[in-house]
Amino acid sequence: MEDKSQLRPKGAFTPAQLTYWSNNIQGLNVPEKCSRLLKKLWAARVSMVFLKETHFRGSEAPKLENRRFPAGYYANHPDARKAGVAILFAHTVPFQCTATLADPNGRYLFLKGTIADHTYTFACLYSPNRRQHIFINRTLTKLESFREGLLVMAGDLNLPLEPRLDTSRGTSAVPAHCIHTTLWALSRLGLVDCRRASHPDDRDYTHYSAVHSHYNRIDYIFLAQEFLTLLHNTDIELMEHSDHAPVVARTRSPLFKPRERQWKLND
């Protein structure tokens, strides 16, 4: 019997994917560091960038955007070069922002908008290293009322969610009740750790503590549980820009890309 599927003409476009890249960058006030970072992200075809510890002062904040990442949103500390979070979009992502919520102390940033008529909410968090559970619970309560559509959250939570697997020692100095409260707050929003969902038994880490001489995983990308089927894969990259390793997650996208690269002559 003739296979009619072979007779169907292939379209000129194929579904694209969205690549999320998240890192605690520990300062971006040096122009050369910014330039190297954006070049690397573009070469890696990153769609959205979630940055923590940008260290931009509110009154003197530089802009990271360039022609390849033309849209950037920021939450900066008003007086000091500390904390600070940012979300950048590549020019290949037609994000139309409809609402923002930025922490005046540069600890969190929420964005809401559309990509190809699909509603998304993006959140970037940088937790303090004490009383993390209180900050996370309060911040997620605000996010719960802000969110709409597909929710993606990236954050440095400054605690391991599962110490047995997420620390090189198998234990954590963070009190158990802090971790339990954080897990409860995440479950309330239906947020799932993408790395743990795709690698349930792996021991891999995102941060090295020189003071305590051990590794732990405290940097995450979360996806709302009802959209977890969109997840393709995750990576933890090498520590290059700071003592935190970048976390990467790739998902299905409502966008399309040409099946073949379009070539043109130089003018």
C-alpha cells in the first residue's frame, strides 16, 4: 500500500523551542563581562535570560539590551550595588508585556504578557541567605495573585530543596522547617523543579561554597505542573561567570522557525 504520508509536502516552517537560561551572575557593572555574556547567550540560541545579583544601583542602572536582546526588564536596589534581578528577551521572541511587578529592593521581578497570542507569566527571584522561607512564601503569595497563563519561574533560592540529593554532604545547614515551608509554597502554585522532574535521582550542583567547602544545588527553573509536558530537557552548565552554574531549560513553543536557513548575498 502506498504511504501517503510521504506524498504530503513539508511546510517551510517547523515548531521552535524556547530556551530559558538562568544564573546568579554576581555583578554586571563591567561592560566587558556584559558583552561576553550576551555574545555567549546569542551563540547558544537562548530565548530568555533570568539574571540574579546584577548589582545595578537603581539611580545608575545600565541597560543590558542590544540588537540581539532588545527587551530587558529590571528590579534594582535603590541605593546600593547589591541584589538586583533582570529578565531579557532575544529578538526572536515577540514578547508583548502587559504588566510588571518589581521589588523595590531588587529581590524579585514578575512579568506578564503574550507570545504569539499565548499568555505567559515570568518570574525571577533572588532569595536572601537567611529566613529564606519567609521571603519565598511572601513573594509567591504576590505571584499567585499576579500570574496568568503559563508560569515560568527562575530563582536562586539560597537553599537546597532536597538536601539528600542537592548537597555534596547529603545534609544542609538550612533548618528543615525552612525547606518544608518553601516546598509548601511552591506546591501551592503547582511549581515543579524542571531539573528534578527530568533527572529524578541525579546528584548535581549549581554552587560551590568556599567557606564550607561543599557543593549544593540552590538555583532552579520551575514550570507550572499543568504545563510540564512542554518540557524538552534541562542542563546545568559549567561555572563560568561566577561561583554559580547556569541552569537551562528548554520547552515547546508557540513559535515557528524556517526549516532551512535563508541565505542572501551581502550588499
